[in-house]
Amino acid sequence: MEKEKDWPVKGFKGFNKDLKCRDKQYTLGKDEREEKISLCNSGLHFCENPHDIFNHYPAGNGNRFCEVEANEVSDEKEGDSKRVAKRLFVKTEISIVHICKIAVSTFFENFGFKSKIESADTNDAGNYGAANAGDYGAANAGDRGAAYAGNRGAANAGNRGAANAGDRGAANAGDRGAASVKKNGVAISSTGGRVKGGEGSVLILVNRDNDGNIIDFAASAVDYVNILPDTWYCLKDGKFVKAKQ
């Protein structure tokens, strides 16, 4: 493999159980090459954001996922972080749980969740209040409040609050709160909370002690097998269990 500086773009790629994509066989540790590239038509495809690979290869069905490094990458872009390159190095196979952990930090960093919540355009409501924002907007509510944001929006609610976001949105709720997203979003809730998401979403549940230390944690993609879409889940003994609707 060449020096890292010669592989300028890092990303993630999904495959079927045989490590094939579009009938092309890939091999771990191998530098793949193609001369003709066109996004969604030809070339070596990958995603820059980890959770976007579930748009193309859903969790389950024996599908496999790898970290990759790319060179000679086209400038073409569409709805998500999918890219196409002439050269792709299949670096390491990773689990769905690992993808989810990476996805959380990547999603919030790239999506600008914190900056949206703190921006002047944020729709804020205090305790027991309701905040609503449209597509690409941010809604923030306090304890026992309700926050709703549209597609690609950011919704944040405090303890015992409800946070809801649309497609590719982010929803975060505090202790005993409820966080839900639609397709390809990220939903997070804290101690005693619950989450649900649509197709391609990543769900995170965290329990903390009185000092704020994490004592229990679970992360998963909606895979239609272990985690069903549009179904509420809570955390028990480090695992997702169905919660009361």
C-alpha cells in the first residue's frame, strides 16, 4: 500500500456476504482500480459518512462493511455522501456496532447539530414548551418539552422530553426522554429513555450513573431483523428491548 498521503479520501463501503458490490469481487487489503468513473454508473463507489452505507447495503442479510481509502475521486455528489473513485483500497472489515459508534460522532460533527441548536435561527422553547422547526432547521426544548424538526433538521429535548426529526435528521432526548427519526437519521436518548427510527437509521441508548459516567450503552442500525423500523426500544443489560408504544 502507498503512503497515507497518497490516499486523500477515507470512507466506508458496503458489500454482500461474498464481499461483492455490483457483481465486482473485492478483496481485503487490495488496491482496486477502474479507469471509467461516473457516479451511480461506473467506477468504485463508497460513502464518506458511515451511516450512509445503509442506504445502499442495509444492515442484515449477511451484508458486510469495510473502511476504505480512495484516490482519484470524482467531484460528483448527489443526495448523500456517496462518491466514486478510480482507485479504492479495502482496508478493514468493521461491524455494524463499530459503524454506529463512528456514525454518531461523524454525524454530529458534519451535520453541525450543536451549532444549529446554538444558532440564532433555532426555535427555542423552555421547560414544558414546544418548539417546531422546518427542513434543515433546529428545534430546542427544555425538560418535559417537545421539539420537532423536519428533514435534515436537529431536534433536542431535555429530561422526559420528546425529540422528533424527519429524514436524515438528528434527535436527542435527555433522561427518560423519547427520540425518534425517520429514514437515515440518528436518534439518541439517555438514562431510562427510548428511541425509534426509520429505514437506515442509527439508534443510540445510554445509561449513566449519578455522576454522569456511562454504565450501559447500546448502538445499532435499523436492520429489519434485530431492530425493526418505527418501533420504540429501550435499554436493558446493554441490549435493545422493545418498549411500550
